[in-house]
Amino acid sequence: MCSSVVPHDAAGKLNCRALLGNRPKRRALQTRVAAKVAPLGLPRGVERSQAQHQEVKRFYGLVKELNPQLEQEAQRQVAQQRIHQAVQQHSRGGGIGM
């Protein structure tokens, strides 16, 4: 077993803080890592978020439940964009010809 990889404290016990430090140090580490991967399009998580883990089943249940609502909203927005474009085209003299 490679003990140099496992974080131990001075007493030889497993200790994450011995490797990563306390909360402020871990938060700073996450910020530095996020800055390095930002060019890849990976944003940093919300600092001090109160988000809690959800069961995968529950998450996908919510996605399934919201999907029809999201689809309707997307269709509504597309329709509004088309109406807006038609109004702009008409106001520039590009109305429907006969």
C-alpha cells in the first residue's frame, strides 16, 4: 500500500485536513481549480451553496415532470420571436406581398 498518497496527520491517522486544509483553504483550492478549467467551459460551483444531494430517482422524476412545462415555454418563446421578427420585417416595408 502506498501510504504517501493517503493523508495522515502527525499521529498517523487518516486525515483529509492534513492534505487539503480547513474549509477556507478547500474553498480557495476549488476557486483556483475552477480558474484553471474555466477555458474548458466548466464554471465554478456556487460558493457556500445550501444545495443538498438528491436521490437520482427523484431528480429524474422532477426532470420528467418539468419537461412538458419547459417544452411549452420553449415553444411560446419561439412563437414570440417569430412574431417579433415579422413585425420588424413589416415595419421595414417587407410586408406580405399580394
